[in-house]
Amino acid sequence: MVVREIIKIDEDRCTGCGLCIPNCPEGALQIIDEKARMISDLFCDGLGACIGHCPEGAILVEEREAEPYNERIVMDNVVKQGANTIKAHLQHMLDHKEFEFLDIAIDYLKEHGLDVPDIGYNPEPQEKAEEQASACATCPGEEPRTVNITGIAAPEKESGRAESTLTTWPVQLKLLNINAPYLKDASLLLAADCVGFAYPNMHQDFIKDKVTIIACPKLDDASQYVEKLAEIFRINPIKDITILMMEVPCCFGMENVVTLAMKKAGVQIPVEKHIIKIDGSVK
């Protein structure tokens, strides 16, 4: 069991107005049967982006014990809320490609003699899933390495063609080795996944001279990000952190992830934040 922060909804106060829904970065809330419902504990990071948008004060953050990513415990709560919430929960996991937990949820319903809603899910054979998991476990792309960009000579430079300034690998936070030597005394760039596609000068303006880390606070579990970054902060002296995020609501949790990680690690690191608009400009 682990103790973590998670959203709690007071159903007596909730009027079902829906103002909290677009302000939940993880998409964990939906209006079902005229009440705001937590359709999955799994996708709630407890960062509270929805709290300030509830006019009735029906949403708060509580700290409680919970099994880490235990879908059966989640289902115990979901089934109590009725068929519509069950279907929304399964659809939510399918949308986020959490197939392992979706299979557990479906098995739970079958074991308890409950109807399994049709959400168009066609699970792959177990043998194929295990084969893919084994291949990912030994993926050479996870090996920490530095990139010698100064030793790479382009055959011909095209006019206006940007050059890479990336010097470390991997860049995905989930794959990052917390003991990678390049993290010592590093300046970190924590960027939302989508930023690199929206901001045309990302390499020259932000990646250069930094250790680049990318993450998505909407599609992944932000509590995992907090734990991973806290370990990095505890083990490695970090000079500073630049947070690069999109203007869309699902990115709002990125800054809170860093704040909670520093609090958990017991450190204070200078932080600079930049918001990129969808049109590619800096807000």
C-alpha cells in the first residue's frame, strides 16, 4: 500500500454543473447520472486542477492509502456507481490504451456475474502481449548515453535548416535512468510531448545545453512522474529546471508535478516556466 493524494467528490454538494470536467488534466471526471463522478482512481494524480472550478466546493483532495495501480480496488468503487459509470470507466481505459488494466476490469465483471459493456475492445492474445512486454523490457533504446553533436558533419547544409542540439538519451521520463551520469549538476528541460511539434525553434531556444526530458501529464500517471523526479532530485544535484508546456488544460499539471517532486525530495531548485500556444508562439 502507498499513501497518495487523490480527488474526492462530495455528492451531496455536487450539482452536476460540469465546470470541473474540462479542468481535469487526466480526464478522470465525467458527469454521469447528473453528478460529477471519478471514473477511475487510476488516472487521478490528486493535483487538484479541477478544485478551483467547483462553485459548490464539492471537490477536495484527500490523502489516503491506496494500492498502486490495483484495478480490482478501483472496480470495487466503480461498480457501486452503476452501469453507466462502469462503461465510462472501461471506455476511459481503452482511450488511454491501458489494456492491462482493462483486461483486469473485464475479468472482474465476469467473476462477479456483471454485464460487460460493449466498447469495441478486441484484446490481443495473451501470448502476443507477453512477447511484446518481453521485447520492451530489453529495449536498447533505454540505455543512457550522450550524443556527440560536435562530431557530426552534415554533407551539405541547406539554407535555414535547423541542426539538432540534443546531447542526451533517452528523453522519455519513463525510460530515464535516475543514475545517468549526465544528470549530475544538470540543467533540466521538462517538456510536454506536444511542444516539439508546435514550437519550431525548440532545439535552439530550449534544448541547447540542457538535459531534455519529455512527458505527458494527461496520458500517463502523473503520480509516477512525481516519484521518478523526486528520486532524480534526491540522487543528483540539479542546477535548474525549465518547464515547457502547451497552453491546453491537459498540460497544467506539469508544473505541479515538479513542485510535488521537489517537496517529496526535500529540495528547492530554481524553476522557469514557458507556455507554448498551439500556433507555435510563446504565450
